Amino acid sequence: MFDLSYDQVFQAVSLGIIRGYENGRGLFVKPEDVSEKISMIRSLPKKFWIYKTHAMKEYCLSRNQIETAMAFSLVRFKRVKNPHYSTGSGATLVALPDVESNLKTIRSFPKYSAKELAKKHEYNVRRKLRNSLSFYCPRCMKKIRAPRGSRVFEEALYGYKELEDARTILVLLHYRHMHTDYRKEAHNVDRWLKPEEINILTNGLFKSFDAFIKWYEDNKYDMLSFERETWIETIRAINRTAQERAKKHYSQIALELAVHDDLLKEQI
């Protein structure tokens, strides 16, 4: 009707030029008030609110700088629904005139908060450590980096393991998992336990783990709960023994391959 932007009307209300109020459904004003002050309202900037992230990008401000200005009441702001994700967290609008009039002060604030600096430092430490632990695998023909969050990486990070020891373990782990049959054969229990061992562990009933598992699957629903739990623990114990032997066997193969490729200089 009056060819005004929402922001112009909002400013007119904020400045006391016209009466009005805002609720969850919008901004309410009297048309006669707007008509009476139309020239003054049209002189106001059409754009008043700007998304915080847009203000940061447009004026080269960091998150800490703009949020510090908001905390010190240098910049007015309000929370609104996220325009892109209705179920996501809300968005923040900041007053464009406040940003522009206080730009020099806002830019004088630290770019990063203490929390952000600590996080940045930790990231750099972790990045440097990952680079130090990385190695080139001639078989994969690419650089292998330490997996984030791995136990070996965390032990090296906090000083529980020497850097060279951690790197050696990572080389062996990579070779064992990627350049041996460990992942395929680790669960081949009958390869790692002798028939007489299976026979003892299954109370003389079986000499093959595969036969034992087939019998268990066929009969588990007819067992009492304590019987089922007993056999499950037996299965777990047999699997642990098989995996330990497979790990020892393929770790030795991995070591020999890594030494051959000059990644490890001597037997350990």
C-alpha cells in the first residue's frame, strides 16, 4: 500500500515516529500514522536487519568480534527462525546501522575468544602430530595418515608413547590390515585352533568350530537362558583366542613386509 520495506516501518516504530508493536505474527501499525509520516519513513534505510553471518562476511568480521559487540549492546539483534532449516536452530539478525556506525570499535575486538584460541591451538597440535606420524606406503602408493581418535594417536598426543614407537605401530597396523589376509582370516577359527583344543573347550562335543556354531544356532532357542549364556561365553573365548593367534601371525608378516619396504629399519 505504501511501498515501504518491513525494516523502514520497524525503524519508524523503534524511533518513535509512529506507534506500533511486534509479536510472533508480524509488526502492527496504524495506517493513518504511516500515511501522516510517510515522507519521513521513506527517508529511512530500506534495509535495517542483516543476518549475522552475512554481516561477518560483508564487513570481514569474526564471530567473536560481532558477538562481543552484541554482548556490549553496540549492535542490536534478534533471534528468528532459520530460513533454510525449519527444524534447525534459529538464526540471528543484527542491526545494519549499528554495525556500520560502530565498525571501527567492533574491528578492535579480538578476532578469537579464549575458547576459540584454545581449540585452534589443539587443532594445530593434532595436525602437526598427524603429519609427524604419517608415512608413504609404496604398496598403496599414497601417504597414510594416523586415524583421528585412534588409541595410538591419543597416546602419542598425551606423551604416553614415544613418537617413533607410535609410528612403528601405525605402520604395522596398516600393513597387517591392508597387505595381509588378517581381516579375512582372523575369524577363521578352525585355522587357528587345533581340533583337540576345540574338543576340550566344547566339553568333548566337537572338534570343529564351524560344527559347534551350527549346532548352537540349531539348538539355542531350546536352551535355558543360563545354558545359552554359557555357550555364548565359550564362543567368545574361542574367538578371542583365534584372533590373538591370527594377530600374532599376521603382525609378523606385516613386520617382514614393512622391513622389506624400508619403512622399518630393523626387526622389533
